[in-house]
Amino acid sequence: MSVLPERREQIRSAHAAIILQVVAACQNTHLRAPLEESLRVAAANGWSELVAVIRHVLAGQRDLSLLQGLDEEDGIIIESILMGLQNPATLPKAGEPADPTLAAPGLASVIFAARRGEPGALAWLGDMASQMQRAGGDMARMGAALGPLSRNQYDRLKLERGMGPLGRSLLQSVLDALAKAEQQ
């Protein structure tokens, strides 16, 4: 299944820091020590498969077989690193804010999987809710809504309480994506 261009760019933007850091470390071995700390943290946070592939890239491997077995997000990150090594103009820009509304289909698919009792989805949803709560503002309120949404609780007025326009827009996008998933 191909990834929508907007979603691909959202993933690239969200992970621009690590993509740029890996490309820079491939080109300058003196930058590998700072990268090691980022890789250690990533592996500790459940990204061990991605870290293993990044280590192959750092060791000089550049073929597309590196993408085999990776999930969508990890694959886009590795592909971005490989493309960036060949043509730096393809690299994502550092510091560009990600558009959170592009996350709605992904959030909805995980919420839907959590409703079916898939353990990985339940764990991921809990982690995502925690991260969103730490972000504060609308993201914290959206993070708080993930639990009720995973339990089929759709009281929109309760869910959007305290949200600004961006939060309400994200919530509506998630609700729309959930409705679409339920129809399939």
C-alpha cells in the first residue's frame, strides 16, 4: 500500500532531526558520538529495529534491501536518509513544524485496532497519549481524548472541551477517519 504524499512529508518532518543527524554522521565521522546518544534513546523507546538499520547505513550499506521488513514510518525515515545521502536537496528542512492534522488517519487506525483489543495498538495508544499530554495545550487535550475514543465514547462536547481550533480540527479529522474505518 502506498503512502499518501502528505503523510510521507509529515513523517519526514516529524523525524527531520534524526534524518539530518544520520546523514551528517555518515559524511563526518566526528559527528557519530553525538548521534550515538540519540540512537541509544531511540532504541530504549522501542525503535530498536530502526536503530539497527541506521547502524547498517552508518557502516556504509546503502542498498534498498535495508527497507525490507520495516514498518511504514521506519521505511520512510531510512528512505529519506538514503535519498539525502545521494542528493542533499531531498532532505527535510530542520525545524519545520509538523501539521498535526495529518496524523488523524494514523491515530484513527490505532484507535480502531485498540478497540479490537490488539495489544500492540493498546500500548502504542497509551504511549502516544502520554507524549501528547506532555506537549500541553490542544495536544494534551487530544491525548486525553484517545482513551475515551478507544472505548467507543463519542461525546464530542466532552472530548473537545478546552480545545482551540487546531485541537477541534484534529479531533474532527480523527472522528471522520474512525467513521470511515468503521464503514469498511
